[in-house]
Amino acid sequence: MSYQSKAEENFQNLSKNPYPGRGIVLGTSPDGKSFVQVYWIMGRSVNSRNRVFELEDTGFVKTKAFDESKLTDPHLIIYYPARHLPNSHIITNGDQTDTIFDGIRLGGSFESALATREYEDDAPNFTPRISGVTYRSASPYVYQLSVLKSEDNSEDAGCIRETFSYEKALPGLGHFVSTYVTNGSPIPSFAGVPQWMPIFDTAEKTLDAYWKALDADNKVSLLVKWIDRDTFAAKTLIVNKLG
């Protein structure tokens, strides 16, 4: 089976999954001229669903409450999923975005920054922290993905730290990680290695395809960053279920 066929099959599986949770896809446009980042959030509770993405003038993206009166616990749901530096675009499912941003800015690495963090403190799920970074210079890596998770929704074994590093980007393809396998109680954490996923012809088509693929009841917000490989400048598109 070709990489493209695997990506198409994985995309179909995503469209049938009621609750993969938050997800990241890092890849390259079909014409090879742009790096691509896709990130979405989903929610089952009123607090989790009461969110939107907001694009700041800096190009950073933050989550915010759609209705401030319904916000009950902000510490795991209000954060910057997307920030960037001159040579790296960072995307994560929590406030570890800031940890990675500060770490790289001060001369550290993606891995060394995440070594100071672990999975989320939301027992009994212990939701994984998933993170990605795309580099301007593809040496030694084009992009990296990280998963910080517990073993079987338990703190007993400590934090499992997985980093996946990619030396080559294939046009029209990306790699995908999510917080969960699917719905459950507790919710089973992401397992295995990042999966191939398709990147569509334009930022708009990619945004539309992934938004349509996500479960209609549980999806909350989605963003696509289309990063010019020559200038490293990004176009960011956002869709929110609310607002």
C-alpha cells in the first residue's frame, strides 16, 4: 500500500471516529512549496465546548471562552495552541506551547523543553500532551511530533515520552497524532506511531476537508497554517463551531 493510500484510509477512519480529541497534523502541500500544520480541538463537556480560536496580530493563535459566564476551569482549556519564532512554528494542545517557545528562544530544543512537562492533570484520563514543531531549515529534521502520556490512564508508571522526528517531507502528505484513540471512560490515550494523513491542494481545501471529517457533535475549532518554505511566513485560517 502506498503512503497516499494509507493517508486516505486513515482520513476515512478519522471521519468515522466520534472522539479522537485534540489532533495535530504536520506535513507539506501537494506542490511542495509550503509546510502545513493542522490543529483541532473537540469537547464533550460544556466547559470544553465553550471555546473558539482567535488569531492575534502577532500571528499567534489562542483559545478563549465564547461565553465567559460559562467558563468554569480555564487551566487546561485556555492556552496558545500556535506560536512561532523566526526558524520554527510550534503547535500543541496546551500551555506547553509557551514552554517550547521559551525553550527554543533561549537556545534549547524541542525535546529539552518538553522534558520539563508531562501529561495533563485531569484524572482519570491523564490526557496526553501532544506537540509539534516545523523547522525552517530541514536539517536535521523537517518537523517533529511529541506525545507525553501515561500508561493505561494511571500515574503509577510515570510519564512516557515519545518523540518522532522526520527528515523528509513528502508532498501532499503529513503525520497525525491525537490525544485519544476514541471515546471511552476513561478515554484511552493515543497509541502507536503517527499516522499518514493527506494534505489538500490549498489551505482552504485542507481546512474544509478536516472540518467536515470531524464529528459534528464534538468538534469545537480547527486551524490550518500554510507556511511558505522560502519566506517561512504563514497564512492562518480558522473555523469555529460557535460564533
